[in-house]
Amino acid sequence: MSDKSQEHENWWSKAKLADVIVFDLDGTLVNSDIANFLSYKAAVIHVLPHYVDRFDFYPDTRVTRETLTKIIPGICDEQLTKIIAQKERIYPQYLSKTILNEQLVDIIKRSKNQELILVTNSRRSRADMLLHHHGLFDTFARRVYRNNDAPIGKYMQLIPDLLKEEKSIVVFENDENEIETALMCGIKANQIINICRINHE
């Protein structure tokens, strides 16, 4: 058995004992970095065409509102808002560039008695678009999205309630900062599976 297969079986050995399995979306369940990059690049071409030569794709670096301010020094809020709005309109064209994490899809298929929950910092519209594209929308008992009305992190929205229910939990996540947040919310380190390394082999 390969190291990757063994690690996958180790994931399942933890997940099958849990009452609840929590999946992050971008970078965990779905690799959407290329689609995200291409849609941002197309948006920048539309709004600020003279800056497009600054856009190159770097694995493990996700373009966000924050990285745009570094890539394009001096960008104003109005330009940033236009780019993000254009990116959201363009994004559906690049759904075919998103890639499912088949190891996690296998865990979903094998999970018969567990409650499956999706957590994401994405907007509801884009997250649902990804889930529908990959046939996973109806998979999850609960879906936690970015909350613009009450801007608290996804794990702060979810974990305290789960802990009150006294359910055993396993979390699949790829972002170190989000893992730290989950730990601060009361999840134990052995309940979190950091898939970052296996995703980038």
C-alpha cells in the first residue's frame, strides 16, 4: 500500500468513529485555486488591463482581496470592488478547472452514520455553485458560509454548537490559520486532519 493510500485509510479510521465529519471547501474538498486565479486575472484585464502582466499563477498561493492589494500597489477601493464583482460574474466559466479531492469524496461515500457538515469562508452563491457542479450539494446536513452580517469565522459559527451537543467531531482542513481558530474554539488537535501535505505531493 502506498503512503498516500495508507494516510487515506488513517483518515477513514478516525472519521468512521466520529458523530460529525466537517469538511472545509476550498483547498480541502475542492482544489479551486486555478479557477480562482483565472477568474481574477480575467477580471483584472477587464478593469485594469495594464496590470495584467503582474499576474502569474503560483501553486499554494491563493488570490484574494488581500493579495490583490499587494499585486497592484495603490489600488483603490472602487477598483477593488469592480474587480471582485467582475470575478464573481466570470467565475462560472472556470468551474471545469476545479478538481475534487477524491480521497475525501471516498470518505463521504463511506460515511453512512455520520452527520456531514461543510464549512467555508466563501460566499454562499459561489460555494453552492461549486457543490452543484460536483454533485455534492445534497451531501451535507449543514452548510456554514461566510456571514457578512455577523463577520465571525466559520468555526466560531459551528464548533461551539457542536460541542454543546456533545458530539464527537473530525475536521478536514488545509489552512493553518483556520486550524488555529478551530483549536481556539475547543476542538482538540487529534480531531483535526490537516490535508495540506497530502494535497501537494
